[in-house]
Amino acid sequence: MLDEHNLLIGLKQGNEEAFSLLFKAYYKDLVLFGGWYLPDRVACEDIVQSIFLKLWDERSALTITSSLKSYLLKSVRNACLDEIRHQNIIQEHEDYTAHSMIYREVDIDHYILYSDLQKYVEKVLKIMPEAYREAFLLSRNEGLKYREIAEKLQVSERTVEVRMSKALELLRKYLKEFLV
């Protein structure tokens, strides 16, 4: 039987062996549990790996009032639900875009507005700090997920989130006349 209490103490102290034992003990079950929410096994594996990474990164401040397994299961459930919400938003956007493209007539006014918008976006990207611009372009032009951007730039996912947030904030600020 797994002695969670002692392994948690070891984990808080930075004991890699304790972390490894926890990972080996719970990884498979957590991925299978994630499968109840998401049909994509790779997505479930990514979620569980992210949770373990967060567990390791935040080990010194970790406060678990229930069992570790219960904590991990709740974390997987919440992350899966977040992913489902994210996928629903993407699908709604794709549906809206596809629907609006079918019924939209291309006219000169739209073209001019789009052309002007492109010029302004390029100007904002030029004045944007390099780190923000790089994260934004990897996301929007190359279609990379935050995790992939973080790996490519060798920074944390949280850093990518902050950079994207700042980039979008700058774009909204400078392009407010184009926003409806």
C-alpha cells in the first residue's frame, strides 16, 4: 500500500524519488479517469502530465486537505472540463466563421477595412515587445498550443499565457477603432 503521507512529505522536500513513486502509482489511473471526460487519450495524457508538473513546481506550497489521490482526481476532472469548455469555444467560433463566410458578400468596403486592419496589426506587432510578438505569432500564425509554444521558447506555459494576454491587450488598445 502506498504511504501517501510520507511521500507527500518527501515531495515537499524536493525528493525526486517520492515524486517518481507518486507518478508511477497514479499516472495510469488518472489518464483512464480523464478518458471519462475526453475521448482523446493524448489530451488526457497531456493533462495528467501538466498536473504532475504543477504538483512538482508547487510542491513546497502544497496544502492537501484530502487524500492525494482525491486531490489529483479533482485536478484531472477540472482540467478536462476546462478543455471541454475550450474545445466548445473553438467549435462555436469555427461554426460562426463558417456560417458568416457562406453568407458574407465580399465588397470593397470590407476589403478596405480588412486592408487597413492588417496594416494597423502589423504596426502594433512592430512596436510590441519581442517576447509578446513571438508568442502571439507562434499561436496565431503557426497554430501552436500554449504548451507547444512554451516548449519551443523554453519557458513555462504560464509565461506564454502572460505574454499572450499582454499581446492581446496591446492589440485591443491600438485597434479599438476596429472593434465593434
